[in-house]
Amino acid sequence: MRTLTNRNIWMLINYDGTYFNGYQIQPGVRTVQGELENVLSRITNTPVRIFAAARTDSGVHALGQSVNFHTSTPLSCAKLKKGLNALLSDDLSIMEINDVDISFHARFSAVSRSYLYLIDRAEVRSPFSRFGVVHEPGNLNLEAISECMAFLVGEHDFSSFKASTDSGSHGVRRMIKTDLWEKGKYIGFFFEANAFLQHMIRNIMGTLLWVGKSKLTVSEFKEVFLSRDRRKAGPTAPAHGLYLVNVSYSEKKS
């Protein structure tokens, strides 16, 4: 029997990805989608399917994941938010929730996604940031890294930085903006694009760190990028330094 739906609800969610096996639901393991759908189904007393703007990998965090779902529940958004946050685990929170137009889709309506990768370059790593910042002690050539990041802006084939297991999807993406900032011992690497390939940012970061450590020159980085050959790029950087920070839409969701 088909369940009738007359509401489309958008949510902004935050999560610490440390103990999740990624966003996307998978049998037998804990995922963000799996936990959200389970709790929502309990609250609304009907099966719920959630759509997300991005499918983050295992260990990746989110400060601005955008999701939506269709439902016929009469519960207000305020009550849904309160109920969800009461039942969800401590590493997953609903920050905002609103009714939106029925045509809105968290993934297909998005025009860009933004990520931040955090590095701690202190001599000794802090035990308090071990799950949220990647420890890379010593100096990095940030000028060279910045030049490489600027080269990524625009519409390009990013096949050199896609997952090694990805042999099917095309690699063309539009990088809208890159930025690098320093704050004390921390370095932040910002990337905004219309969409990202699986492992794309982590593979870019692994290659940028080669540049920062003088294992690769700027011109060699450009050659790797233009080669469209994943085997020539650097290693995949650890997941726990990566945050989904924002999803942008051309029109308001409500």
C-alpha cells in the first residue's frame, strides 16, 4: 500500500563522523542516513526515506549537511526537531528544520557544496583534536600550496583526484572557489564546487601536502592534475580532517 505524502521537509544537520560508516545507508553498519531514517520512522510512525546533498565518507564530519524527506505527519517542525534531538545519538544533531516546496531536493536543487580540511602543524599533536584535525607537524610551503589551489578553480576534469575504485563516472566538475587560511597552529583548506567526486578533496589534499613538503613542485602538481591519472597523484588524506560546511541553493528552500 502506497503511503500518501503532502509535506516536504528540509533539515540542516551536524554530525561528528568518527563513529559513522559514512552518510549513506549500508546493511549491518552504523550510518548517518540509517540512524536518521530509523528515528524519523519511529516519530512519524511510517517509513521515511531521506535525501542528502552529499554522501560523506566514513569519518568525515558535517557542519552543514542538507537533507529533505517527504511525509504526511501532522507534527510541527518544532516538535519534530525536539523529538529528533531527544532520540538521536550525541554525535548527530538537527540544527534547523522547515517545510519547503514539494519540488525541492537536497541534492538536485543544490548549486554548490563547500568543504573545509583542517591541519594541525604543531610539533606535538593534541589528544583533544585527534578525531577532528589531521596532525602534520613542521613547516609547509603554503605559498606553493596556494598557487596549486588557485590552479584548480574553474571547470576541469578532476579524474586525477577521484577514487581509485571509480572507473565509471566522468571527472568534470566546476571548482568555484578555493582558499587557505592560518590561525595559530591550524591551517584550513577551503573548497567550493558544484559537486565533488568521491575522495576528490582528500586526494587533492594528499597531493597538496606533497607540494607543501617539497616532494612535488607546482609545475609537477599541474602536470599530475592535467594527466587525469589517479596513479600519479598523492595518497588519500585522512578522512577525519574533512568537514562539509555548507550547501548552497539558487532559491530559498521555503
